[in-house]
Amino acid sequence: MKNYKFLIEYDGSRYYGWQRLPEKNTIQGKLENVLTGMCGREVEVIGAGRTDGGVHAKGMVANAFLETERFPEEIRDYMNAYLPEDIAVREVREASPRFHARYNAIGKTYQYTCHVGKVKSVFDRKYCTRLEETPDLEPMLEAAKLLKGQHDFRNFCVNPRMKKSTVRTVDRIDITYKGDYIHFLFHGNGFLQNMVRIMVGTLLEVGCGRMTAEQVRTVLENPDRQKAGPTALAKGLCLVSVDYD
């Protein structure tokens, strides 16, 4: 039995997220069903993270121990033949027996996309959040500087009962306007549940004048979750890549 590393992309629109759930349509569940059929025995697929329902991925990494005589390229081709059209395995490689997609990850990059054009986007509607107003870039950049660095992001987590450490390091936040779109790019050593979406919601509140940069500072230091901005819609979020040594 060998350990294999997978590079996966998916459109999360019709899924309840990555994590396997009883009688629910999930990414992990689809992958495990296909690999179980290929190997003739139950297979567990370990993902680098658990994207929420409706969130997309261009570079999700996963691993699984498989008992098969197939070459990595053959495993990839088998999976793509039986997976639905909104999930694709881009690459399969044999990995070290000790490789763990989640525990060995040292960083992740997410992108969130908003649409601010006067005419709604038809073909990108599943992959961006339409805004009714155009936020001001400068105050968002000012607030983003406060979010960068190592902080306790407990106020940016949807789970108020989080028992593990909520300290994370965000070392990059880029906000760019390109035509009718706003792109938020986040890189850090890890992200809490809904953390990126809450950061986006907070930055948009600043850009629209409903919050100030100083209030963002307060959100980082105050335990009251209600002081953070709203959680941005899932469909605008995409996991771009996962970093490993």
C-alpha cells in the first residue's frame, strides 16, 4: 500500500463543502467513492483543509493510501473518468509514507472575487459576489495592514466554541481592481472556519464607509464577534494553492 498525493480542482457550487457528511454531496465523499471503487476496498482521502459549502478550489491538495498496481497517471485518468464534471484531479504523485496533506501544510493562498459592474455577470455568477456599491480601495488597504501579521483571529471565526488556538499569521493581503472585478488575495499559515470570508466582509464594510480602520483594530482585540463585519458569501471564495516544504 502506497501513499499518493493529489492536486484537485473543483466547482463547489452544488456541494456541502469538502468534508464527508452522511447522505450529503461533498467533495471528499465523491473522491472516496471513486477510489474505493478502483481499489475494491474502503479508502480515506485526507484534504489539506475543509472548504465550506459553495467554496471553490483550484489547488486543493489531498493524500490517500492506495493498494493498486496502477501508475499515478492511470490513477488520475481513472478518477477523472468517474468523477463528476465539476471535480478534476490535475495531478497524482507517489508521496512519502509520512506525508499528510493537512498536517504538513505550512501555508495557503485564497482569492475572493467581487463584481461591481453595472451589468450583472452571467457566466461568472457562481464564482463572484455581486456588490451593489463600489467600495473605496484606500481605506480597505489601510485596514488590511492591521490584519496582516500574527494575531488572535477568534473574532474572525464562525465557531465561537473553538477550543484550539485561534492565533494565525497572515503575511499577505492584496486588494486589486481589474475592470468590473475586485480581487482579494490572502496568504497565511492557516485560516479558521470562515476566517477569509469574515475578513472580506469586514474590509468591504470599511470600503463602503460603514466601519473604520480603527474599528478593525478593535475587532482584533475585542472578544465580541458581533463587532466584525458580515461573512461574505461562499461563492466568491477559491482556494488557490497550498504550500509545503
